[in-house]
Amino acid sequence: MADQYRVDLSALEDTIRKLNGILKDLGNANADTRYKTSLSRNALGADAPGATFLEARKLTDAHEKMKQHIEEIVQHLHDVMNEFGTKTRKVHGNYQNQEAETAANMSGS
């Protein structure tokens, strides 16, 4: 009966290790989207005396909106992966505890 159902704890450990790597990369991506994609208000063009450079303002505003959207996406991915990792660690611990309890019961301890 025990041979029919078995959880490979090493596979769960490997999954946790991989998730931690993804979280690290997402942390780097999160920092990059926040701090390495900023533009000054005049980076795409500046107003001239007596004239407004509307296109530059539109581009800058569009950049800011896109930057914010990308930050939100990266944060969401980080949150999802963190939750998945937490749940995977919990499942791993539960299976590990169950295996230890089963082994103790089988040995009569």
C-alpha cells in the first residue's frame, strides 16, 4: 500500500530552491524597474521660451504610466511566486512530518 503513494521530498526541495532563485531575480527586476528606468522631465525634450513641446510631455507621461504598470506587474509576479514558495515549503514540511510520524509508528516508537 505504501508503494502506491509516495511524495518525492527532494523534488519539493528542488522546487523551493528554484522558487528562491526566481524571487531573487524578481527582486532585482523590481529594483531595476523602480530605479533604472526613470527619466527626467526634460529627457525627451524641453519647452522653449514661449513654446510648449507637447509631444515631449506626452512621451514623458506615457513613459511614467508604462513604468508604473511594469512596476505593478513585477510586484504582482513577486507576490505570486512568494505565496507559491511559502505554500510549497509548508507542504514539504507537512509531508516530512507525516513521513517521520509514519516511520515512528511502523517501528513501534
